[in-house]
Amino acid sequence: MGDKVRHPRVLLAKIGLDGHDRGVKVLARSFRDAGMEVIYTGLWQTCEATMYAAMQEDVDVVGVSLLSAAHLTVMPEILRIRRELGVEDIPVVLGGIVPESDHARLREMGVSAVFNPGSPLDKIIETMRSLATQRRHAARDEIVAGYKRREMRSLARLISVVQHGGSLDGWSPPPGAAGLIGVTGAPGVGKSSFIARLGKLLRAREKRVAVVAIDPSSPVTGGALLGDRLRMMSGQPDADFFVRSLSSGDAQGGIAPHCREVAAAINGFGFDYILVETVGAGQADVAIRELCDRIILLLMPDSGDAVQYSKAGIMEIASCFVLNKCDLAGADATEAQLISAVGDKRPIFKTSTIRDQGVDAVADWITSH
């Protein structure tokens, strides 16, 4: 049905007030090494935010980690929200400190599997893979009908179809009018945190915002740790802020296979802006320019000098420059070197997401064009 291998997609969530996530991070890396695409949402998540993320990401399995003995409170709520969102086809697995006497009760209420600390890792991986394989995927006609009714779950499912090269039998999403904004830059410059803040500012202006966040795939197993969503999660889901994580697969240039088709599916749904975050980019990773109307290039203090900034490649495709992490030393010197290299015809913004500074000016630039 498609031209890309479908790797199992797993969302891992820490719900409640558990104070550490060392164990779930080990699982995330192990699942990646087993060839899965893993979306980790971070500490202190709510049931609602977790299942809303699972719906948007169209995952094959949700894994909930609990160490707070709250399983008989949390899991019924997770299952209730799953039902309300219409994604009961997504199995839910629980891991944590759960008395054996509660396992049967949890399975009766709809939890697909329960694992305690010390459960063999190979058994956990086998269970997750089996559940992903057994998941029922909606038919094309069902997806298209739901998409036309503006159902968010159907948008998520349509993205899964097109990102794997699946056939739509001649149907295509309607044209949209969204501004497509590429956000690129080297690893560690703070792209995800910047997008999270920018997205909130655009939403405050009553703009509907979608994010396509791309992370690298393992060249060995094909698995991926899709961690960009971690920076964008909030306790209260927003129906007009959509986030979808993609793995780069074998695509070159910093984007993902069928990224144009994914953007078209989102665009036809009526968003005002689509922010496409590339993988951590190098000088020659310029494929984003073929997809987006404008490109935001993030840099950070001491990330280069005037000679580096003058080189061909990614510096040439930028519509504007964002000098992020300006709370660090060297920001003014880096700005001077950047202006010396590229001039002042393209905007240069200085931002700090930690201090919540400067991103509003970027939002002004976006909405004024």
C-alpha cells in the first residue's frame, strides 16, 4: 500500500507527579533500537494531554508509566478520554508499581498489558510490537469522510496514509491558504522551544497553528526518538494547535519522506500557519526551501564567525535569522559577525525562550506578511 516501511509508533507518557523519568527514557531508547518510532511527552503530563497527543500522532500503542500507585485512578480516566476522542483502536499499556492483585481488574477495564519493574525488556518489546501489528487501521473512505467533517483524528490518520505513500484513489485534500514557515538550524539551537513559544503567540492572535516536527531516523534500525513534541506539550489541549512528529527516514536535506503531501493534508484542514521543523541541519541541508514560503534560520551565540556565516548553503535560504539563546554570553558579538556577513536586508531577531524575550517580534514579522 505504501513505499515506506511502517515502523510501529509508540507514545510514552509519565502522568501525574512522578519525580523522575530515567526508566521510561531507557525504554524509549530500547524501543528506538528495536526499530520503533517513539514519541516521549515528558514528565507531569495529564491524562487529557496524553491521549490528545496520541490522537494527533496516530500512534499504534500508548505506554503509560506510573510510580505513584494511582493506576486505579489514572487508567480509567485515560480509557474514558480515549473513548471520547474516538480512538479506541489505540491500545494502552501500563508500566509501573502495580500490585499483581490489580492486574486482572486493569485488563478487564481495557488495559492491554501491565508490566511491573523487572519485567524482561524483550517481553515488553515483543508485546508492543504485537499490539501495534494487531491495531485496526481505518479504511480510506472512512478517513476521507471524517476529514471532510473536520475530525482531528481523521486528519491524523490521513497524514499516516500519505506519509507512507498510500493511495488516496484519486482524491486529494482541498487547497488551503496556510503560510508555510520552515524552522531550521543546527542541533541544540533550541528549535523546538522556539516553536513552542512562537506557536503560543500565534494562537494568542487567534491563528490556527500546525507543527510538523522532524527528527532523524536511525541508519541502523530505522527507529527514531521523536522528542520535539516534548517542548510543546501543555496540560490543556488546544484543538487549534496541532503537532505531528515525523521521522526523516531515508530523505535527504533535513526533511521527511512525503513531507509535501503531509503539509498539503494539514493545509486543507484550514490552518493559518504550518511550522515545519527540520532535523538538526548542516550547511547543505536546504530541502526545506522547496516546501516552505519562508525560512527561519536559528543560530546561537558563538556558533560561528563571519567566514562561516558567509558560506553558501543554509545561510542563503534564510528569509530571516533568529539569534536564539541570547541569555548566553557572546550574543552581541555573534550578532555583529552575522550582520557583517549577511548584511541587514534580511531581518535578524535576538531571542531567549528561557527569558521569554524577542519571540513576539518574530510573530509580528510572520503575521505582517
